[in-house]
Amino acid sequence: MPVYVIVGASRGIGYQFLKTLSSQDPSNVIIGTARTVETTQEKVAADGLKNVHIVHANMDDHASLTAAAKKTAEISGGVVDYLIVNGAYFALPCFFNAADDHVGKEDLFLDELRQIMHTNVAGTLFAFNAFVPLLLKSSIKRVSAISSAAASTDYIVGAEDPISIHYALSKAALNTLVAKFAARYKQDGVLFVSISPGWVDTHTNMPAEVMDKVSKPLYRWDKALKGPTPREQSVEMVLKVIDELKEEQNGEFLSQHGNHVWLNEK
Ligand SMILES: NC(=O)c1ccc[n+]([C@@H]2O[C@H](COP(=O)([O-])OP(=O)(O)OC[C@H]3O[C@@H](n4cnc5c(N)ncnc54)[C@H](OP(=O)(O)O)[C@@H]3O)[C@@H](O)[C@H]2O)c1
């Protein structure tokens, strides 16, 4: 009965990990962390998900992650086999700004940079530090952070995507953080990887003009792209990448295909 921890599991891709893992194998023990425990528990109950436990954690607060790891150990008997850090801040007030749009908005740039680096980068470091002691007791020992193709310099330049600077910077820093942990725990046999899930259907209720701004560079990059991938499919692909991870991929930044094909382009 493998034990999975998903950090940031209240909705979207994170919640889909709970659903998929629970339906894939009834012997999986799944612990999801959420800032809103009650609402998430209600969703889990309404969806009839088996073996799913929700514990509180906020990635901005390292003490809450330490407390979540303690609760997890009580549920799982002290062992975690797979850790997936999924939660993220998106810096929406700056999401559509290119670099020069911040002229005259430097304070906003800095405020949002502090927040996104806090949640997405420091929050991931806090989560890894909190849960790694439990992973060290596993024979599987796999840690993943959900990243984004937005951090790939090939994609940024090839897709001519000048916006979402904060988000891209935070995911690039996240990828480096993952490599640092891979280096730190190589001797202990823990595999760390950052994985982009592709373009996923979690933000499809945006107004058409907003969706247009988000999707234009994606269609420029992949001319045959049909639209976002259903979250069920993306999560299955990400889990397959984690399952099939090889030692030589330790510390890498991979796509949902397990390589550097960021959307579905050939
Ligand atoms: N959707 C895509 O196309 C896409 C593409 C590439 C990468 N990704 C990545 O996939 C992951 C999930 O994205 P999504 O599309 O599912 O987004 P989403 O639907 O907006 O969900 C974001 C999740 O992050 C959690 N979160 C935010 N701040 C948090 C914090 N301080 N502490 C703990 N949890 C926090 C949210 O919890 P609350 O409910 O408490 O806010 C929510 O569960 C992110 O890492 C994102 O960067 C998504």
C-alpha cells in the first residue's frame, strides 16, 4: 500500500491527483494537504474517494508543513513513498505584463515577486524539508514538483511568450531547487524531478479575451494544438512519468511525456 502525499490538493490538478490515485488502486494511501480542509473534505466525501485523508498546510507557512508531515506520519505509520508538491501562486495582478509593462509599476513587480517566490519556491523547499524524513524510510523515495513549460527558455523564445514573468521565474527557480535537492539526497537514493503537466483544463472559465491572451503563445508553439488537456489525462501522464523515472533523470525538468516535448508538438 504505497503512501502518496499531494501538497496543494484542494482543487484543479492537485484534487485530480487524489481522484486518480484513489481510483487507480484501492490500496493506495493518499494524503492531500489543503488550506481549506473542511471544503476539501466535503468534496472528497461527495466524490466517494476511498483512502484519502486531508490535512491542513499552507505553503507560505513552514510550521504548517511540519505539522502536516507529523499528521501524515500518524496516518501512514511514519513512511511516505511519493511526494508531489503541486500548489502554486500565479501572480495574477502581473500575469499579462511583459517586462516593459512594469515601468512605473516597480513596487507591484517586487511585491508579486516576493509572494510568488515565497509560495512556489520557498514553499516547495519547506514542503520537501518537512516530508523528506518520511520518504527516507520508504523503499520507493520519489519526490516531484509540478512545474511548467513557462520556465523553459526554448518555449519562451520559440512561442514568443513575453508575459507571465513572475510565474516563469518562480518555476525556473523551482526547477533549480529540485536539482539542488537531487544533489543533496542522491546518496540516500531519493529521486527528485520537476514535471510540467502540459496545458491543462483547470482555468477554462476565464473570459474569452483572457483565454485568448493565455493561449496565443501556446498555439504559436504547437500549431496542431487542439486546446487544453483534460486534467484526468494530464495527471495519468504525470503519474506515469513518476512511475517510470530512472536514476539518470534525477534532478531533471521533464514534461508530461517524460521528455522535453512541452505540449503535443512533434
Ligand atoms: N493548468 C495548467 O495549464 C498548468 C500548466 C502548467 C503548470 N501548472 C501547474 O500545475 C499546478 C496546479 O495548477 P492548477 O491548474 O490545478 O491550478 P489551480 O486550479 O488554480 O489550483 C492551484 C492549487 O494551488 C493551491 N495553492 C495556492 N497557494 C497555496 C498555498 N499558499 N499553500 C498551499 N496550496 C496553495 C490552491 O489551493 P487553494 O484552494 O487553497 O487556493 C490550489 O489547490 C501548479 O503548480 C501550476 O503551476 C498548471
